[in-house]
Amino acid sequence: MNSGIPRTAAEMRQFDETGLSRRQTAGQREAEKQMKAAEEAYQKELGTYRPGVGRRLQTLLKRFFK
């Protein structure tokens, strides 16, 4: 019977790594946003930044609805 609840230490680590174990706090979400923004800025500085579809759509909508 697999209830999805980890029972061993290895299962617990895997459960934590997948992000299924618990929700993020507001501070963690904000830190993740800041980290992602810093990574984008770094990639832009190097000239290797390629935005994904979501980022392109977000930029397009911001330009259209200003």
C-alpha cells in the first residue's frame, strides 16, 4: 500500500527534493523570485539570456496593456 507518505530517510530526502513535502512560505517565494531575477540579469549581462514562452507572453501583455 503506497500512501505517498515517505517512510525511510531516502524517501524523505526525495520527497523534500521534489517540493511536494510542504508549501513555501512568503519569504521563500520572495527569495526564489529574487534569485530568478538575479539569474536573468546575469545571463543578460553575459548575452546568453533566452526568455521562455511565459516570459515572452508576459512582456508582450505588459507592452500591450500599458
